[in-house]
Amino acid sequence: MSEAKQKILIVEDDLDVADMLNAYFRVQGYEVFTVNWGEDGLRACQASRPDLVILDIRLPDIDGYEVARQLRANRRTADIPIIFLTEKRERSDRLQGLELGADDYITKPFDVQELRLRVRNAMMRARQDTLTNPVTSLPDGTLVDEHLGDCLRRTDWAMLIISLENLDSFRETYGFVASDDVLRAVSLMIQNAVRELGGREDFLGHLDTTDFVLVTKADRAAAIQERVRSRLEQSMDYFYPIKDREQPAMLKNRLKIKMGELTPAEGVFTTVETLKLALLRKKK
């Protein structure tokens, strides 16, 4: 069976440019979809998730920045590589695009051979990054599943789930850069606690973006859990600007930590999925 073609979505309102890119990348062996409006681009990403988006900034409805912002805010599309293709040349425009998580930024007129190489490189990076979280660089996806699978054959482990709640609400108020800073800081505090109280064989990774899983030994799980909880709970307020820390309206969806512990004595776990579900139910 032949390998499935990688899919590129082109969001470009200049029909000549869109047609040229469509034809060019099809010849290169990609499956290509083209839309001319930002809202259509968002719908296309939901309907048939592409491997990469080439995104113009000036569009007839919403601009490319808003398209990128909505793609990054949705879990299904958050990791799709985005290459901005635009006439905007100012440094501030480039920084705005990169701040939204764009993988590259190319100005018109452009060299189509250079664009091809940048598309190829962005897709290669995306395939590599599926094994680690792009913000924390901790193991993710397959790497975590493999480690949890090893635990199914052992009985000498204890697992901690450490969940950062309400990060989406924080991101809506303070932006992607601030929310990434929070996630990165939380991961570093957990890693420091494991370094101080854990062992070299302990494993830390992501169940999903805001749920961390730590595999350790039963005799040190309680101490690590207490250290992590103490440090994180003391730190939550400092992620907010001073003027917002005492605002009652902010309290409802404030950042908070939930944790839980799972041991082999609490059930018979035959698959990685049953292990994950049991762990998620431990959050409190």
C-alpha cells in the first residue's frame, strides 16, 4: 500500500497565486486544498485536518492573524504548522505572526523553490515534535504511551497526575505568550521537585497539554506530591498582573492545580487506556 499524501491547505485570496501554488505543490506530490477566505480556511481545517497551512494575512473577511489565533486555540488544529505568506514586511508584522505560533513567515514576491523547502522543513519538524510537547519539551503522545505500557508489566510504581486547570481562560485574557510561559514555568517546577526528591528512573510527561503524568516509586510519591502542590499553589497568583490578583471577577476561572495518585493496588490495568482513565479520575 502506498503512503498517504501529505495535505497542504492554501488560504489565499489572490486567485493567480492560489492556482500557481495549487498546481506546483500537486506536482511535488502533495494533496492540496485551496480556499480564498479566512472562515473557509478554519472550516477546512476542521473538516479535513491538513499537515500544513500556507496562510495569507490580507484576506477578505478575517485576517490571517485571526485565522492563526483560532487554529492555535482549538485542540484539534493547535499543532498544525502554519507558514504566513504576505506582502507585510514590517518587523512588527513578522513578530506578530511568530508570536501566534507560526512556523515561518515569507514575504511576497517569493521564490517558490524556497517556499517548497520551508514547507518540507516545517513538516519534518512537526513529525519530530509529535513526540514532545512544543512548549515544555517533555515527552508526549507515543513516548508517554510506551512508558505507561511498561508499567502494565510491573507492580513497583506509583503515578501522579498533576493538572493545570483553566489555562484556556487565562489564554483568552492574557494571550498565547503568557499562557505558554505559565505552562513552561509549571513544568519546570515539577521537574525541580522530581530532581530533588525523585530518582533517575522517574518519568515525567504529558497526558495532554495541561495534564502531566509522573511515574515514580511508591515510597517517594507522597513527598513529591506534597512538594509539587506546595510550590505550584504558592505560585499561581504570580502569573497574573498585580492589578488583577485581587479582582473578584477573576476568581471564577482562576488558574489552579488538581492532583491525584494511582497505584497498582487500585485495580487490574490491562491497557494503557484503562490506566489513563483511572489516573484522570484521580484528579481532585
